[in-house]
Amino acid sequence: MPEMNSPAEGAPCWFELGTTDQKSGNQFYTTLFGWSVTDTPIGQDQFYSMYRKDGKEVGAAYTLSKDMQEQGVPPHWMVYFATHEIDTLVAKVADLGGMIIQPAFDVMDYGRMAVVRDPTAALFSLWQPKQHRGVGVYGDMNTVCWTELATRDPAEAKRFYSELLGWETKPSPAPVPYTQFAAGGRESGGILQIDDGWGDMKPYWSIYYRVDDCDGMAEKIKAHGGQVKHGPFDAPGVRRIAIVADPQGAIFQIIRLDM
């Protein structure tokens, strides 16, 4: 099992679902992937749901606040990137063309986080670990194995993240223009261009869950109230993918790797 003992600088390290129906979301994902869930109180009638696979943390969920929902924030999966110098990175964001949405703050003794918008308008979070290092497993079956930025300006995104997080990037031999990135020498995700065929889609970060049967999982998602937005389809010689959404509308991908 590919365990994550200590995430490398700039590597994706945590995946968090913001949703409008946390109880329903918990039931959906635990049924889908065989996870267990533990709820921790974080306020009056509020809980933080921690997802685990074989006892190792794979992500979490919380309920979007009333203010967030009124502002039009949709259910979504947030990607966190690890850093050991969060205040230094936050200070660099504006100079690199990004924007701080939520300045760095302490999350009790677990770590320190900030929410950032990149120059292409995609949101992500930074995480400086203390007691909580992030996911305990990455790339195993029914866990996140890849992260991906869909953006209208891949070149600008490549520049921003490489300078901020120290990524190494390279073009992919995929049939569409694609840039892969690595952190700490480990390939972790890619950058995909939004073209005119995507309509008015806004730039966003997304996650891929590794599954052993993409078509079967797509049917299971539909059977449990989710949606299949696109696919399943083959990426020649590499993988089979479907773009899906949970019952509240949070989008993610499922992927069967040819390995």
C-alpha cells in the first residue's frame, strides 16, 4: 500500500469535501469506496467527518456554511498542497499573480492553512502540517491517485505553481495538450486546458479516485444518487476514466489505471 508518511513540499496532501448534505455525502462515499467515517464536533450542530480506508485517513467532509451557500459556493472537493513554510508562500502569492482568499491561520494543533486563488482563478489550499500530516495513503485502490487543474491558461498556471511550490513539469504524450507535475520527485498530477467546447466552465482543481472497474463504479455511482457527467472513456494506452458527481453535485473523477 502506497503510504504517505510525510508529504513532500508542494505535493497534494489532503482532500476535503465541502457539501450541502454531509450525512448524505458520508453515506454515498462510504458505500462507494468502502471507507469508514468518524465525526468530530467542531461547533454547535457541526461536525468534521474524517474518512479512512483500512484505518488510514484518505480525506474529510464538512457542511458549507449558510454564508458560503448564499454566496453561491457549490459542493466541491478542495485540494490541499503541503508546505513547511506557509507564511513565506502566502507572502509570495500576490507577487506571482495570485490572491489570498483566506490568510494563513492555525487549525488547533493539527496544522496551519490558507486558501488561495491562482492567477487563472482556480482555488486551492495550502497546508503546513503539525499533528496532522495529511492523507495516510495515496494511489491505492479507492483512494486519490491523481490531482488535476483544468484552466484556460496552462502556461500561466505552470509558471505560478512552479515558482510557488517548486514543481517539476513536463509535457505529457497524451492525445490532448497536457502538462504533468511532480513534487519531491513524485508525479502527482497534471494541468489540462479548458477549450471552447467546455462552455463557460470556470477553472478548478479536481481529484481522481483509483478504481478496479471504471464502468462498474460508474453504474454504482448512478445507483446511489450520483451522476456520470462524461464517459467512461479510454485515454489510449493509459487509462479508462469517467467524470462523475455525487448526489449534491461535487465533481470528481474515477480512473482505472493500465498497470
